Amino acid sequence: MSQYDYLVVGSGLFGAVFAHEAALKGKKVKVIEKRGHIAGNIYTKEVQGIQVHEYGAHIFHTSDKEIWDYVNQFADFNRYTNSPIANYKGEIYNLPFNMNTFNKLWGVVTPEEAQAKIAEQRAVLGGKKPENLEEQAISLVGTDIYEKLIRDYTQKQWGKPCTELPAFIIRRLPVRLTYDNNYFNDTYQGIPIGGYTQIIEKMLEHPNIDVQVNTDFFAAKKNYLAAFPKIIFTGMIDQFFDYQLGELEYRSLRFETEILEKDNYQGNAVVNYTDSETAYTRIIEHKHFEFGNQKDTIITKEFSKTWQRGDEPYYPLNNDRNNHLYDNYKALAEKEAQVIFGGRLGQYRYYDMHQVIAAALQCARKELG
């Protein structure tokens, strides 16, 4: 292995961007991936002409022109706009929370009427500063929306009562006093025509890069550490250190995908199920990401679950306990001069795709000069 300058563990966005940038600088890179395919959680697979998002819906969005131009090197993007809807016991509401939502729920028509209704319901907090997700949600949108569209969905997703979740989680959700169903505020948004996998394929398609799938770093960790001068590690930081300080908490997901002999199942790419009686959090209908007109359709039901060893980790659970534990692992990581930790799992951070690319480019520039 002495001919390689870097071992990249994981072929998701962070690892692929770093490998690509290193190869352009003339470095020799070995990429290993424990799954049987590249691209990590943004992997898409074509089934009956439909690009199936195998690990949940991924919509690319950014306001950073540099990042937008960077990713457009590897794919052409369509004009898809993320406009999910919420299904609460058969009642349909627009997301993000906007004037369409407020009108359906309360019959209000003007922004002033909506603001007055929210202020009236916010009064239950008695003016106190929100200290948890429940209080933050009520402060933002009032009790009705919290109880119908936030509480049960959030508790299914995170496996904890909203009173035990940090307030910052809900601050990511946009609230608008306009009739605008576009979920994101970003300048650029879309889905790569032909799926995401091609992006990673093109990033890794370089004579200086060798890729090996079905390869578990932990099956030969000591050998890899001995053989490679520098390692980019995008897996779980606590696993790298053999959980010696304790386990960080993650949320995992389970997917049920089926092909249906109909051309349109739900009329939207993403429908969130916000009641507690429905076990899954959402249904994805993949063809709508690319405005498909195939005769059949493919849907995926997404179930959230507590992560246990052996499961795929999807989301870090960034509460005070876990953030403190991560800080301790980060201190260990900073002593590992041979290893750079990156991505959602390596940095225990909720990254969107554009943020992963930005972090990987920053890492590459710092490391490669």
C-alpha cells in the first residue's frame, strides 16, 4: 500500500470530494467502502426507469454559487422544488408552515390575521424563553400546528418526547407569512437528472483513485493504520475509538419500498405522516423527483428507529449529553495526526449535502494546499 498517499474510508460525499481533489493534486488515493456500492446515503438506483433514492429523499439546495457550480460539474440538475405536504389523519397541509397552512387550519387570509392567531396561542408560554423543542415550536407557530404537524412526527423521528429535545432542531424549519410552498430559501435547488450516483462515479473516475467496495475498515483497522500515511475517515468517530468513552446516540432508518402498478400514488414526491398512529414518518414517491411519466410508480415508506450497533447511523442526536461526549472524542481525534475525521458521522454534525461538500473542500484545501 506504500504507493498511496491517502486512504479514504467511505465513498459518500465527503470522502468522494476529498479523493477527487487529492487526485487532481497528483495524489494517489485508495477509497474503501463497506457497502456493495459507492455514494453512501445519496446512492440512487434505477428501477424501471425511475431513480430510487435508496436511503431517503435527497434534494440538493444551496445559496453558495461556488458549491452549486462545483456539483454541476458532475451532473445536470432539473428544476425540482421541494414542496412536501403533511398528512394528519387524512387532513392535508402545506409545508413549510406558510399562509396556505394557516388558511387551511384557521381560515385566516392575511399575514396579519395569521400573526395574531400565533401570538394568541404563544401566550401559553407566559413570555418565557423556549428551553426545549416543544416550547420553541409553540413560540414559532402556536399550539395547533405544534399538536397536529410537529409533536407526533418529531417524536417518531427522534424517539424522544419533544420536551427532551433541544430547541435548535425546530429552528431549521421555515415559517413564512406568504403563500409560498418552496421548503428551502436557497438560491439554487434541484435534483440531478439521472440520479446522484453518477456524481460520485465521476468524482472517483480518475487514474489516481482506486475504489474497493464490500470492504470494512474495522476488519483490518491496524493494518490500514500501518499501511497508509494519511487516512480520511468518514465513519462514526466513537466506533473509530472503539467506543472507549461510551456510545454516541444516532437515529437509524428502515425503508419499505414497493413497485405499484399505477402511474401516480400520492401526487407528490414527499408526504409526511404527522400523527402518532401511523408508524412511518413519510412516504416518498420517487418518480416525482424527476417529473416522471412511467406507467408504474415506486414508493418508499420510511421508519425511524433507535440506532443499535450493526444498524446504519443516519442522524446524530445533538443534545447536551451527546455534544459533550463528542467534544471528548474530538479531543482524542485531534491527537491522531495520521487521521482526519469528516462528514456527518466523523464530525457528529447534521450536515446537508451542500454543507458536506463545503466542509470537504475546506478540508482538502487545508490538507493539500
